[in-house]
Amino acid sequence: MYEIEELILNVGKYKNTIIQKKFSSKKNTVCFAFFNKKPVVLKWFAPGFRKNMDNEYFILKSSPTNLNLPHIVEKDDENNVLIMSYIFGDSLCDFINSESISSNEKESKIKNLANWFYNFHTFYKKNDKWRIRGDSILHNFILSDRIWGVDFEESRLGKPTEDIASMCGSILSTNPMFTNLKFQLCKFFIKSYERLSKIEMPNINYEIAYSLLEKIQYRPDEEDILRNFSDKIKLRGI
């Protein structure tokens, strides 16, 4: 993976870019920066991930305002860079995992999150085909006066339950992991989404269990606890 400084030093249009913060990313180079004196997210896609860039561009360019997504500032095809508006706020992950925030406040935001997914799935449904956001984790949502979604390069055709199960896996497996409150929030999230969408999810426990196993490739040190709770959820549900 390249360092963002390489782009700034070697491509003239970025020479006046001021980096404020670098973000963790499994595949690409991402940072918060000032570009042309405007706060932006600069996402430099690695070689071989051009399709991911086009995918994210499609989602951000076509989304309605009520989905609360960043807007495109510029698409740099020559250098595989997307420049997007920066959303000021806090990570939804930090909010959900904070010990100083009440369970009622957390449930309120989880309900808003279910509404966000319902709006996304409904807008992108074409005939009987669904588009899911993909990579549905707490870290990919920002909380300000509303919930904002970010990072859409893994969006694809699929089943809405894949997004819902993946989000439950994220809620359960971020610290503090697998607490009673986390299980309650997942149940509330599922019920809230079902109420809005009228979609039945009979296999949701199996899909949540699978989403926990998927995390092992990135978190091998936590394999035992992830496998343990995956097995329990598969057998008994959440």
C-alpha cells in the first residue's frame, strides 16, 4: 500500500494538499485533508482496485440526499483517486461502545441505523434485485446530527439480510464484546428493520454466525472467542 505523501509529492494537482489525519484501510490509502482549502476525504485506490473506485463513485453520485452520504468533489481517473466531502462527527462505533451513554440513547441510534439501511435497500432495489452496501460495520457510519454512511467500494448485488447480519456481527464483536446489551441492541436492530421493510429473515442467526467467522481473517488473535460465539448463535440464536 502506498503512503499518501507519494501522491502529494509526485502529482502536481495535489502539491498544496495538507494532510490532517490518516485512516486505517485494508486495501487503499485514505486520509482527511485540505484540498484546494476545502476539508475532504482523499481516497487513493491501490492498483487492481479500479473497479472498487468506480463502484463507490456510482453509489455516491447516484444516492438521494436522504441517505446522508458524502458527495463527490472530484474523480481523478488518471491517478485512481476519489475526493469526497468530509463528514464532521463521531464514529458510530465509539458511540455504541461508550460506557457513558445510556442504553436508551443507543437504542435510538440503532433505530435510526435500521432506517438508514431500509432507505438504502429500497432506493437501490431494481425489480427483484437488491443492492447491499457491503462492509456493514459500525466504523463505516458517522454520527453528527444524523447518521451518515461512508465507504461504499464493496457495495454489490445481494440480499438485505447480508447487511443486517454483518452489522450485528460488528455490534457484537467490537469492544466490549458480546455483552448482554450488545445482544439486546442486535435484537432491536433486527426488529426495527423488519418492521420497516416487511422482510422476513428466518436465517438471520446463521448469517450472523457466519459474519463472525469472516472476521477471523483480520483478527486471528480473537479466533477462539469469535468461533465460540459463532457456534452459540448458530445453535441458540441471539
